[in-house]
Amino acid sequence: MLRIAIQTKGRLNEQSMELLRELGIDIDPAKRKFLSKAANFPIEVLYLRDDDIPQVVASGTAALGIVGLNEVEERGCQVQIIKRLGFGGCRISLAIPKGEEYDGVEYFEGKRIATSYPAILSRFLEEHGVRAHIEVISGSVEIAPAAGIADAIFDIVSSGATLVSNGLKEVEQVFESEAVLIAGESLSAPEQELLDELLFRIESERVSRGLKYLLMNIPTECLDEAVKILPAMRSPTVMPLASEGWCSLHSVVEAKDLWSKVRQLKAIGAEGILVLSLDKIIP
């Protein structure tokens, strides 16, 4: 049995559960507990606060975890970053009251900065030779300047709307984060085997993302030109039709190129073009 720790609630919880569903792992949300087992894969999900996940994985209580890279960096626990997952993107930035003039990192010399990420902030300030007072706060960091607790903040930024609503402006982007899959430094052989299976499924999902499957009828005499338009993953699939002089052409294209490819294919005589979404591609 492989145990994986994920965030108890919030956007990262939703995206992590969606990833597990895409990998064919069935965890019934209606039966959710502190620890939930999958019905069709030897895995169980441990629900935790995001800042507890790196430590729990490092200790071996959970073999794997899905957590923001920012939490891994802040906690400094001995874990392996197995894979960046491409969701949960955000940044940790320095922000100051919007009426303040900002002329560089030197602005923070002697200032009080409120944050939930003192380790990352300390490293940044040290790298720039800035001495500031770090006020460690859990919770609503963005209210600290208005409450007189601090002169600036260092906090997670997604859209920036929360900063604006609290009269702040972002002045330094310090750390880029996203969800990562982490593991302890030593996995057992059965755990490693299950991890390899998960990575295989994740890669299949990644490969299929942003691709479309095209099927069309095309005159046989135009086939060479069509193949140049549609190189596909290896080469297009071609099958003869009952009507003489025609064949069926199947290929995979990137979604961003779809309409330009369709226009080119129509121009050389393609008909009955079908566009299908892809569920999985097994590399």
C-alpha cells in the first residue's frame, strides 16, 4: 500500500484529487476521512495541512506527497522532488503600501516585513545584503501594514486582487511555485514499483494534454501533401476507402495548430473532417 499526503482543502486539494481521478484512481469523496483508501489501486490518501506535508513525507509516515514547491523550500525537509505537476502555480512576492515610492530592494533596509515564509525571505534578504525585521504571521498577512504590524509583506500572490483590495502593490517577485510530487529519501521496493506506475500514468496524461485527434477522407492523389501537413506522432494512419481514389487519414495534432491545419487540409480536398478529444496517449 502506497500512502500519499495531500492538502486537506482548497484549490490544491481539488487539483490533486482531479489528478488522481485522471490517473484512474477512484477515491470516493462522500466517504472521505482523515485517511481514505482507493477502491481500485493500492494507495491511500492522507489529508493534511500543506505545511505539514514535507515533514510527514520526510519522516516516512507518508511515502509521497503533493504540495506546493514553496512549502518544500520553506520547511527544508529531506525529501526528493519527483515531478513538477504543472498546476497550483503562484509566486511569493514582496509588497508595500501602494502610496510608497519603491526604488529597489534597499527600500526594505530596517523595515518590518510580515510573512508566513521566514526561511525563504531570510535567504532573499541575505543574498541582497538587506537587514530587515521579519514578523512571522500565520493567516491574513496582507492586513499587517494597515494594522501597523509591519511596513511590508512577503506572501503568496496568484492574481494580485487581494493585494489591491488591501491597498498594497507587488514590488519584487522572489519565488515561483507550483505543485510538486515529493517522496521520502528511501522508498521500499514495492513503494518504488507503485510510484513508477503513477509516473507512467502521469506521463500519459501529460502527453495527451493539448492534443486533438483528426480523422478525414482525402483523395489518394493528395495523400503525400496531406502527410507533409500532418506529420503526427510518428506518421499518420492511412486506410483505403470503398470509393476508388479515396482514403481515410487519421492523425494527432496540437490543439493550438488545429484550425490552421484544417484550413490547409480543406484546401487540398479533405472532406468529412472529424475532430476528437484525446483521453489518454500511452507513450
